[in-house]
Amino acid sequence: MWIRKTEIQQLSGDIRKIIDGQTIDLRDNAEGAWGALKNDIHSLANIKNERAAALKRERDTMSETLANISHQLKTPLTSMMIMADLLENAPQNTQAEFIANIKLGLTRMEWLASALLKMAKLDAGIVAFAKENVPAQELAEQALAPLQVLLDLKQQTVHINCETQITCDRRWTVEALTNLIKNASDHSPQGGKICIESGANPICKWVLVRDSGKGIPVAQIPNLFKRFKASQSESGYGIGLPLALAIMRGQGGDIDVDDGGKQNCGAVLTLKFFSMAPT
């Protein structure tokens, strides 16, 4: 088979354009080795372009994530630094208020840092879920422990009514439930009540958390499980619910949302544990 020099030069020029990032259609319907070669080069170019686009998306996502994390850390740090500077010369009653606010800010920052590290592990696919039968009562009690300071500061009470045995990874499920309770605390008023209940039906076993807030606006529901999206509460970071969902999906479960129906009715978020992963 004879190939003209001009054809080789044309193909070489097209390849250089592809290397430079241009989109060139090299497909050739002609039979023979020359046409097959051009088609193979076209396929390689498409693979190269797709990988380049994927890398750009990853870089953009990483950049946005880092910017969000920076913002989430900078805001409370700035507030606490101002309060610390004013603390020494402030009146006694104001000092107590500043100290309480600083404690609350530190608690939230500690939670954010921990949540981000856990989310990174889940994203990397290095979490191996070990399932066992665990009383829902134990899950609820363990999930409440790290939030006790936050609940005390807001004078919130928690009512637990859990008698179900749940098949799950104890450690990670406690983490997911902790995030649901924290979300309920963020969206409940000072002195509010949070309810934790469990149960079972023919499809799944479940653990729900009900807050005493005003419910979730319908327009906000699509963003509930998207990272760093706007929260109903100024104290929300937009990472807790996405982390909880990732944990549940990793175990073949899910999270259900009830917006509260009407205004002034608390929202309900439910961890669902299926006997078989839903298809």
C-alpha cells in the first residue's frame, strides 16, 4: 500500500494540533491499514481529551473544596480571636458569654476537622464496613456523647425511644447518627427538644431524628446532601449530612427526609438499613 508524503505530513500536523489541545476528527472510513491507523489515533486522542477534562474537573472541585474549607475555618477563628482580645477588659457577665461562645466555636471547629478527615477516607474508598447486630439504644447513646457540650450550651433535651436491633457498622453508624443529631441541634431553638426513635418494617430497619425547628423549606431539600451548600442555620457547615449519607450508602442503606409538613413542625431525618441493598 502506497501512502503519499502529503498524507503523512497532514496526519503529522493533525497530531501536533491534538497535542496542543485542539479537537481534530481523524476518522477515516477507508479500508486498509492507513484508515485503521487514523481511527486508532483518533481513539487515543479522545481518551487523552477525556482524561484531561476529568483532571480539570478534579482540580476545579479541589480548588472549590479548599476555598470552602478555608472560609469555614476562617470565620469562626476570626470571631474567637476578637472575643479573646476583648476578654480581659470585658465586664464579668460579658466574659462568661465570650468564654461560652469560644467553647462553642472550638467544639464546632473540632467537629469540622474530624468530619473532613472522615469524608476523605470515604472518598478514597479505604473504609471497610464491619456489620454486627447493635441495639439502636446503644447507637443513640454513643452518638450523643460527643455532642453533650453543644446540647448543654443550648439547653436542649434529647428523648430516646429505641428498642430495635440494627445490623450495621457500629462505629460509622454512630458517626452518621451523630451528624443527624448535630443537624437537629443546629435547627432547634434554645431549650428545644430532639427525639430519637427506631423501628422496623418489611423493607428496612430505621433510626430517625426529629428536631423542634420550623421544618425544612422545600426548595432547600435538593441541597441537603451536597457538600458546603447553604445551611438553614448559621452554625451549619454543609458537611455533616453529606458525610452521613456517604456512610449509609457505603453500608447499602440510605437517608430519608421529611420536611416537617407544615411550618413550625420539626423536620425528620431517618437512617434506613435495608436487609438487602436497594437496586
